[in-house]
Amino acid sequence: MFVRSLTATLLATSLLLCGGEAKRLAARGPSTRTHRAQHTLASEPVDTSNYRFLTNKTKPHVVESLPDVHYELGEMYSGFLPARDNTSLFYIFQPKIGEPSNDLTVWFNGGPGCSSMQGFLQENGRFSWLPGTYEPVINEYSWVNLTNMLWVDQPVGVGFSNGTPTATSEEDLAADFIKFFKEFQEEYEIENFRIFLTGESYAGRYVPYISAAMLDKNDTRHFNLSGAMMYEACIGQWDYVQAELPAYPFVEQHAELFNFNQSFMADLKDTYEQCGYKEYYDEYLTFPASGVQPTKFADYDDVECDIYNMIYSEAYNPNPCWSPSKVSQTCPLLWDVLGMPTDLSYQPGPTSYFNRTDVKKALHVPEDINWELCSIESVFVGADPGPQQLYDESPNPTEHILPRVIEATNRVLISNGAWDYLIITNGTLIAIQNMTWNGELGFQSRPTTPIHIDMPDLQYAAVFDAQVDYGDLDGPQGIMGVQHYERGLMFAETYQAGHRQSQDQGRVSYRHVQWLLGDDEKL
Ligand SMILES: *[C@@H]1O[C@H](CO)[C@@H](O)[C@H](O)[C@H]1NC(C)=O
Ligand SMILES: *[C@@H]1O[C@H](CO)[C@@H](O)[C@H](O)[C@H]1NC(C)=O
Ligand SMILES: *[C@@H]1O[C@H](CO)[C@@H](O)[C@H](O)[C@H]1NC(C)=O
Ligand SMILES: *[C@@H]1O[C@H](CO)[C@@H](O)[C@H](O)[C@H]1NC(C)=O
Ligand SMILES: *[C@@H]1O[C@H](CO)[C@@H](O)[C@H](O)[C@H]1NC(C)=O
Ligand SMILES: *[C@@H]1O[C@H](CO)[C@@H](O)[C@H](O)[C@H]1NC(C)=O
Ligand SMILES: *[C@@H]1O[C@H](CO)[C@@H](O)[C@H](O)[C@H]1NC(C)=O
Ligand SMILES: *[C@@H]1O[C@H](CO)[C@@H](O)[C@H](O)[C@H]1NC(C)=O
Ligand SMILES: *[C@@H]1O[C@H](CO)[C@@H](O)[C@H](O)[C@H]1NC(C)=O
């Protein structure tokens, strides 16, 4: 069997991170940040006469402009609100554009430890500044077209948020968020809104636990949880079920994108068979589910069976610009305003956008807070490593919490990008097949219903229109994935998308949100 020795960084990426959005080994230790919010904005006035949430109290939080964004921002607020003890969480709030709505959708990035400003700037916000692009552009598929949006840096220790991490579990994190969220609604005089929680990757743990904490409140004035959506979600035992197990079938399926030689492929196949993965995979990736799956953890000391990292480390040989979060990525490494176009830090251009003094000023953030995409320090400080080896002691969501959220709302969407190696679609499906909700184990039948995207391109329409004979070429996309709905849970796979679905497939993601809000019964 072929065995490659692994670098510490690679091991850290996969060992410590469900969905690996952070790039470095998280050293545990207290944060030294203790800043308080200040409000020091001074720039030319914008027309705020039709702002829905503008009061004397919220006025200091208005974001009038953002550096390098050459479009009118519309109504937007940012600031800090208290969580537990002397901590506070940072948020950006943008009300729905057009007809007002009484829905509030919250977005979380994962990590753990990654800032939701990434979602705001590169995934679902009104503007996007994507890797390799010259300047921010209007995101034609922004979720603010559909719902009021709130991006929050949490837990304590993430992004701009203030204080020393103390969370030892998802329950702790949820308690902090609940406190913040109530304060937020009081600040903006919001009551009786429908609440939707969304996020990606490690937020596959945040979303169900915060949802459950909201249900516990019995307070529909503030916590009328009406649905939840998780992208590339860390819902099961990630290391074994969502990574080691489906890794080889994934490579086989996408062989052309990995471009491994025949002997390496043969080594992988041997490993897949001899380490028991094939047997387990064939036994449990079935519809209906064949039974409760025996508990498994990846044993990283058994290097010969660590097939996930064998693939991870080999992939960089043929393709140095390989990205586990989107396996179709090839060179060059793109300049990225957030500094991380792949696993590698790469900043040939100006400094990280949210770390810029002018950006901090525009967002009412004290200058001395350093922003990083993903926190270097651990944001969980449990005594026990927990199922994800991250000192987050809570059980995997598939065990109890996620079923409870599905049963309470009957509107939960779990979706995966087909080109994501961090969270592999079939691994997510196996995790779902080990979950009992609304009286049955797993899905009864295999996802096969196509997702048709009939919306024409809006993002590049002007570019096509400007070119003779190209105006009509950017029409509807056609089949862009598969969907499957049973007993309150919608599963979807998105084609031509990696770990950040709304960045890669804005039209599909737009459709997901329409479904979440209840506008459509099918995707
Ligand atoms: C808001 O502040 C202005 C100026 O300080 C004051 O005139 C006005 O009465 C305040 N409005 C409310 C509702 O408190
Ligand atoms: C919060 O900060 C104040 C002032 O620095 C301090 O006196 C207090 O002990 C702190 N409380 C907690 C729970 O850390
Ligand atoms: C979203 O809103 C923007 C700005 O009003 C608009 O240009 C765009 O077409 C809208 N997108 C969709 C999908 O409706
Ligand atoms: C919420 O309501 C449920 C059922 O109505 C009840 O069992 C529970 O004790 C209530 N919880 C709180 C915190 O009031
Ligand atoms: C809570 O949301 C549901 C829809 O999810 C709605 O039917 C219900 O009226 C809302 N309840 C309150 C008290 O606003
Ligand atoms: C996922 O599993 C199905 C069988 O259920 C298989 O047909 C498909 O090729 C697998 N996809 C990948 C990417 O491994
Ligand atoms: C195939 O790839 C492996 C891993 O990089 C390498 O060790 C081996 O020499 C390659 N074999 C051939 C025949 O090129
Ligand atoms: C499957 O679910 C059972 C019951 O929740 C749990 O004990 C077991 O650890 C799960 N298996 C895996 C591989 O996560
Ligand atoms: C942010 O800015 C500070 C101060 O200029 C600098 O020390 C730090 O390295 C920067 N961090 C990032 C991620 O750019």
C-alpha cells in the first residue's frame, strides 16, 4: 500500500477542522482582545428618508459607504451588541431591498473561528468582491433581495467580536447568541418576525444548536424559528463519515480533476477496500437506510488508512493551486481581498479588506481590532476534545438536535456542492441516513429529482449584451443539481459548486432561499 508522510499543516487542516475553513493549526489560549465599540463615522450624508429601521438609537450604526464599493449601499447598519459577561458580537444588518418583509435571516460562516464577513463580501451580500476580480460588483443574486439579512461574527473570538472565548459547547455558544439576538431585536425594534438561521460548514453545528435554543425560549415574539438551512454542513461524525469514507469514491467520480496516475489510483482503491471503507460505505449509503451505523472515528495514527489525507496531500503535486473547497480550481493562485483563495495564504495585493483602517471606520469598528478571516486561537475551550476534536463538547447534530429542529419547523434544507472535498456530498448523505426524524431513519429513497434553474444570467448580462451576437447566449442554466424532500427535510446537491455555494452558483442558492422562506414547495 502506498503511504505518504503528511506535513503537520495538512494533518491540522483535516484533523482539527470540520470543513477546514481555517488555514492554521488552532493554538489554544485566551484571546487578548478587549476592545469596546466606538462610533466615529463622519462622511457625507446619504438619503435616509425611507429607511425602515432608522431611529435615534440605530442612527450611529448606519453604514453610509464602504471603501471601494462604488454603488449606493442602501439601508445598512453595523455594530456591536453584548453577549455574555463582558463580550460582544459584531454584526452587519441589511434590510430586504424593495418590498419590506418581516423575515429575518441570519448567516454564519464556519471554521470554527471564521468570520461571517466572508459571507457578507463573497457569498450572499448585496455586493461581492470575489477572488481575482478588480473591484466589488453588485451581487445580482443577493439574499437581501428576498429577506432582511444579519451577518454575525460569533462565537466570541471570531472576526471583529470582542472578548475571550469561553464556550465549551454548542449550548454555550447558543446561549451567547440568544442574548445578543434579543438585544439586536430591541435595538432595531423588531418583534414577531419569522426567524431563519443559515450557515455553512462548521455552522452545520451552530445552526441546529442555536435553533434548538430558540425553540427552548417559547417566545415567538423574538424567536419564531421558521426554518433553517445549512450548506456543506458538519452534521455528523465528520472525520470518518463525511471525510475518510466518501473520499475515494469522490476521487473516482472526479478523476479528471485530480489527474492522479494509475498506480496511485490503484493504491487508493486498495486502501479503500482494505481499511473497511468500501464495506461500510456500501452497507450504509442505501435508501431506505439499512440500519443505525456503528460508531466510528477516524484514527489518524493509522496513517496507512488515512485515505482522506493521502488524497489531500497528493492533489497539490499535479495542481499546486488545488483547493479542497473547490476541486475544479487550477492555477494561477488568485489575489483575494480576504487573503485565502485556496488553503494557502496569498496576499500579493493590498491588505485584507476588513483589516483596513478605512473599512473599520466605515463599519464603526475600533481601529485597534485586528480582523482575521479565521481565528488563529481556538474559539472552543472545552475540557474534552468532543466528537470533532475541537474542544466543542456537544454531540453531533444528527443525534438529537437536528431532528428536533426539523420536527419543529418542517422546513430545513441541507445542501452540498458537488465539487467540495471538505464536506463531500455522499458523506453528508450517509450522515443523514443515520438520523431519525419524524418517525423514521434516513431518507426512504435516493435523491433523483432534478433542480431546473430557469432564471437567465443577470450577473454578466451587461457584458454579453455589449458584444455583438452574444446577448442571448447567457440564458437559463437548466439542470443544476438534484433535490429530495421527505418529512420536513430538503436535501440538495448543487452542480459546479464548491464549499461556497452562493459564490459559485448564485442562482441555485437564490432558489434555496426562496424555498426556505416558503415561497415554493420545490426547489
Ligand atoms: C431624536 O433626536 C432628535 C435630536 O436630538 C430629537 O429632536 C428627537 O426628539 C428625537 N426623537 C425621538 C423619537 O426621541
Ligand atoms: C467585566 O468588566 C468589569 C470592568 O472591567 C469587571 O469589573 C468585571 O469583573 C467583568 N465581569 C466579568 C464577568 O468578567
Ligand atoms: C436583486 O435586486 C437587484 C437590485 O434591485 C436587481 O438588479 C436584481 O435583478 C435582483 N435579482 C433578482 C434575482 O431578482
Ligand atoms: C416551553 O413549552 C413547553 C411545552 O409547551 C414546556 O414543556 C416548557 O417547559 C416550556 N419552556 C419554558 C422555558 O417555558
Ligand atoms: C410564527 O411563524 C409562523 C410561520 O413560520 C407563522 O405562521 C406564525 O404566525 C408566527 N407566529 C407568530 C406569533 O408570529
Ligand atoms: C455518490 O453515491 C452514489 C451512489 O449512491 C454514486 O452513484 C455516486 O457516484 C457517488 N458520488 C460521488 C461523487 O462519489
Ligand atoms: C504516480 O504518483 C505517485 C505519487 O505521486 C508517485 O510516487 C509515482 O512515482 C507515480 N508513478 C508513476 C509511474 O509516475
Ligand atoms: C449513528 O447514530 C447513532 C445513534 O445516534 C450513534 O450512536 C452512532 O455513533 C452514529 N454513527 C456514526 C458513524 O456516527
Ligand atoms: C491586520 O493589521 C494588523 C495591523 O496593521 C497587522 O498586524 C495584522 O497582521 C493584519 N492582519 C491581517 C490578517 O492582515
